[in-house]
Amino acid sequence: MRLFLFLLLLPCFALSQEDTKKQSHFIALYTIGEHWDMEKQPHEQEYFKEHSGFLSKLRKEKKIAMGARYSDTGMIIISADDLDAAKAMLFQDVALQEKLFTVEIHPFNAFYKGCLE
């Protein structure tokens, strides 16, 4: 009886473990920080060039799956082992350290795979 119950519950256990392993994407939402100068264009902001270079480096390392902008918010979807690793990666950006931008980071679980071109 115990063996039957174990075999019956094994697929549920395997699925729950698989779901945790797949949680490797995170969405980062960027907004302007307290040191953003409203009198300057983005390319004139202090640390903006370094921010662009940092994101370019992450793209080359294939850590950014996608990036976009909507309204006044920038968005990237990144790959990381867990939320702490995602935060540690993004907070290497001097533009975040110097409060040119703020960022919110959340787990991102796609439920429908598609294609953007």
C-alpha cells in the first residue's frame, strides 16, 4: 500500500521540483532614480554611458533574454539562478548604485511561448 501511494504521488513531486528548477528568469523594471536630472537628455546623464555598457555586457554574456521600454519604464528579462543572484548581478551597475535609476526585480514565469522578431 505504501509503495502504491508513493508511486501515485511521485509524478506530483517530480513536477513540483521541475517547476522550481525552471524558475530562472526574472523581470527587471527600471525607472528614473533620485539623481536623474530632468534638465538633461538621457545620453547627457551622469552614469548613463556606463549603464548602457553594462547592459551591453549582459547581452553579450546572454544573460538578457529580452529588453523593452513602455511608458517611462525600461524592462529587461534576465536569466539567473535565483532572485538573490539576479539582484547581485544587476546591482553591479554603477547607474543603480548611484541612483540614476531604480529597479524592481520579480520572478518571471512565461506560460505561453512565442516569438518576437
